[in-house]
Amino acid sequence: MSLRFAYNTNGAANHRLDDAIGLIGDSGYDGVALTLDHHHLDPFADRWASEAERISKKLSGRGLGSVIETGARYLLDPRQKHEPTLVTADASGRARRVAFLHRAIDVAAILGSETVSFWAGVPKPGIARADAMAWLHEGLARVCAYADEQGVSVCLEPEPGMLIETVGDYERLSRKHPSLSLALDTGHCLVTQDIDPADAVREFAGRIATVSIEDMKRGDHTHLPFGKGDMDVGSVLTALTEKEFRGLVCVELSRESPRAHEAVPEAIAYLKAAEMAARETMGASS
């Protein structure tokens, strides 16, 4: 069976959400990675639930699956990017992040999304790692418990520079949170350089809820269009195919929003060609 590709709406930030969904669906994707934001299904709007119901019908009408992503830059604080987080020193700030993740789970339940993805956060200077880890475990316990109650999958994305930045960090963390799946961004493996992206797929296949894919240069956390970096896309798609991964493989190109009308169809064309080439290579070697 073919892999299922999606496109992240943070790469269509200059489009209305309806228009972004239309562009993604018309280009031939199987799903949408929906980054909740003030302009894309605002989770704090008065009528957020009815808007989620409307978007759910729009996605199902097009036969599109979805995952919910929670990395909006200024949704919780207009003056500090990505703050507050699960490792913010202020307890009320951490509570706001947990409440947001609970709301994201509520949205996912309405949409029938496959998973909710989130990250740990960056500890501020002067914060002891032990304290940050304790806060993270506390927040994860609350998020995972709520997700279990709602019957929604949640997954943590290791992010370069954050408290949890490698798949090894995730593996150790998840020992205390067995229901927490992995959101694997293959490009991040090139930044941290701790594991080859395809090897990460093979090692963690049974625990991956969603995959993000893009091009990236080694050691440089800049999401690039395919063909502009060091990612061996074919090897990643081969590994996903070998492991019969059925989740969404999501293109994440937030910097390409000004040219989303071109970037969205370009990315799916590249991935489909790479997938075909990978399958031909696998067939020849079998």
C-alpha cells in the first residue's frame, strides 16, 4: 500500500484555513497536519467547538485524515515565541500550556484526528535540568491521562534545542509515560545528528504516531523544500514502507507560506516520485 502524505497548515499561514485545505486536497494529499492557531481553528475562540465540527465535515467530505499540531508561535503569549511551555518556571504558565493541550485533544476528538503532537519546550537560563524534568513529567501525566479519557492518541516531538531533543531522550522519557507515542520529525535527526532518519524510523516504528518530513542541512534547523538539503528522502520512504507505516507523513515547510500555492503541489510531486523510485529499488532487490 502507498504511504499517506499530508501537508502542515503552518506552511500555508497566509491562506484561510478553508483555502489551505482546498489546496492540500486538490494537490493529492491524504491528510492535513493542522497547526491550531489564531487564524487556523483558534482553540480559544468562543465558538471553537462549532468551528471544529465544521472543519471535521470539510475534511471528511474530501476524504482527508488529520493530525493536530500545537507548535503555534504566539498563540499563548503575544510577546514570547512558544511560551509558556511544559518546562516554564511559572506554575500558572505551565498550567496554561496543559490547558491548551487539553483543548487540542478536544479538537482532535471532534475531528477524529489520528494523534495530537506537541513538544517539551526550552528551559530558560538558570533553570536546573532536574527541575525542568520534574515539571515535564508532571505536565505529561496530566496530558496523557486526559488523552486516555478522551480516547485520543498523543505524541511528543523531540525538537533540537529543547529539553527533549532526540529520539533517545523520548525513549527514556516514555518509560514513565507508556501511552505517549513519538512524533518523529526526520529532519531533526539531521540537526542533532544522533541517528540517521531512516534508522530512527526502523528503530521506533512501533511507537511512531506521525512523521514530519522535509529537507534539512546537517546541523542547521531550517526546514527546506525537497532537494535543498541533505535529507535522503528515498531512504526514509523505504524505511516507512518496509515497516508498513500507516500514519500520516506530513510535509512541514512553514517558511514556504508566501509561496504555498507552489510549495504544496511541488512537495507531493517530489514525494510521489521518490516513493515510486524507492518501491522500484525494493522490488529489484527482493
